[in-house]
Amino acid sequence: MNEATLTLEGWYCLHDFRSIDWTLWKAADHEERAGAIEDLEEFMKEFQVTAQDGAGSTAVYSIVGQKADFVFMYLRETLEDLNKLETAFNKTDFAKFTVKEYSYVSVVELSNYLGKEGEDPMQNPQIIARLKPELPKSAHICFYPMNKKRELADNWYMLSMDDRKAMMRSHGLIGRSYAGKVKQIISGSVGFDDWEWGVTLFSDDALQFKKLIYEMRFDEVSARYGEFGAFYVGNLLDWEKAVEMLKV
Ligand code: 76R
């Protein structure tokens, strides 16, 4: 019997990771750099307009380590919107000083393992708010993609709905103990990208990422069935900090 979990989808999501070509940036003259920054500012103005219209949300973070220098995380109504954004960025004068590092395409997802029977989730404003979330301005972000295992002995997709529900309850309990400390956005990417989910966490205290993820490693859903990709961790990059970062 097909026991696929019912999922609810919200905004489409693109994590667009870039690095700055510092050699090129430093070789450019003052005027060229000023023009590129102006172009970047113009491009980023769209983020506020979209947010005010309730048509999406955007997060900008610098990335620590060599995997990338910064990330744009976009939530928008359609895949076309995401495509337009990446192209618009590529056309800015700033983009020629950047290198594409990694991207991840997904859609904000809630699975109803813990949903109440008989309730239409799409009539619940709290659920709508989670499917189309305003991204917080937390000090830190943590992103990684993940799968649920499909091996002979440990195959998540062969488990009964009841077994999966029981395990997800335990997962949810751990998660909830971090309420107020970590905000998580789970986005589904089956058919969209190389892993099954993107996990994006926000917190004002980066140590809470480590504590939450470590605690979950001991929980059966993650201990037995979780497979993880590369982790990206970073710091909020508001406009002032971006200008500071680009000063040479
Ligand atoms: O949505 C809910 O609050 C219900 C409970 C819940 C579900 C269904 C929940 C709660 N999650 C759900 C689904 Mn989660 N989550 C992760 C990771 O690093 C790891 O080990 C795993 C990465 C973290 C850190 C995390 C945090 N969760 C999922 C799914 C889809 C599963 C499926 O459909 O098979 C994945 C892949 C996943 C992974 N989870 C929570 C959290 C936190 C903090 C919570 C509590 C949320 C809250 O109550 O506000």
C-alpha cells in the first residue's frame, strides 16, 4: 500500500551561494567598484518590495569558511520568480566580481505526521504562516541538505506510517525543546535537487545549531535514517556589513 506522507507546500526556495573574486575586486578602480555596489544595492531593493507585498522573503548571510562568501536565500511564489532573481543578479555589475559556488532548489514543506485528523490544514493561519514564512533577521544561519536512508536494512520509505509517525513525534519533541532559540525551515527537494530536503536553521546563538543537531543525531530518525550533505554556517549580512565587507 502506498503510505506516502501527505505534504503541504508553500513558497519555492533558492539558496544561491557565491564567492567574491577578491583579485578582480581589488584590481577594479574605485569608480568601477562604486558602480558595482550601487548596482547590488539596486538589486537588493527588490527584496523589501517583495516582502512588503507579501510575495516572498529573502535572507542574506556571509558564510564562514571556504565553501562560499555569502548566500542569498530566496522564498518566492514560483520557480519562475527564482529564475528571474538569479538572472537579475547575474546581470548586475557586481556579479562579474563573483563566482558561483553552490545552489539548492526546494519548496517549503510541512509533512502532516503530527497533523490533527479531520482538520483542513490550509484553513489554519499558523500553517499558512509556516509555509510562507518571513525569514528572521537572526544573527546566524545554518544550511544543509539531507536524505532519509533507503538501504536494505534501514529504509525509511519501507516503514509503516505508524512507525514513521512515532519516530517523527520523538524528532518533533527534541525540536520543540529549542523553541525560541532556533527557527527551522524544512524545504522539500525531491525532484528538484540532489538531496531530499534542505534544512535551514536560524539562531542568534550559533552554538544552538551544534546542540540541536547533535541532540538529534541520537534520535532514531537521524541516527538510523539521516544522511547529510555539506553544512554552511554564516552571519547576518545587512547592508552596512556588506559595504564594510567590500571595502578594500
Ligand atoms: O512541523 C512540526 O513542528 C511537526 C514536527 C516536525 C516534523 C514533521 C518537525 C519538528 N520536523 C518535521 C519534519 Mn524537523 N528537523 C530536521 C532537521 O540534523 C538533523 O538530524 C535533521 C535536520 C532539524 C535540525 C529539524 C529541526 N524535519 C522534518 C523533516 C521531514 C521528514 C519527512 O517528511 O520524512 C526533516 C527532513 C526534518 C529535519 N524539526 C522540528 C526541527 C525542529 C527544531 C522542530 C520543532 C519545530 C517546532 O515545533 O517549532
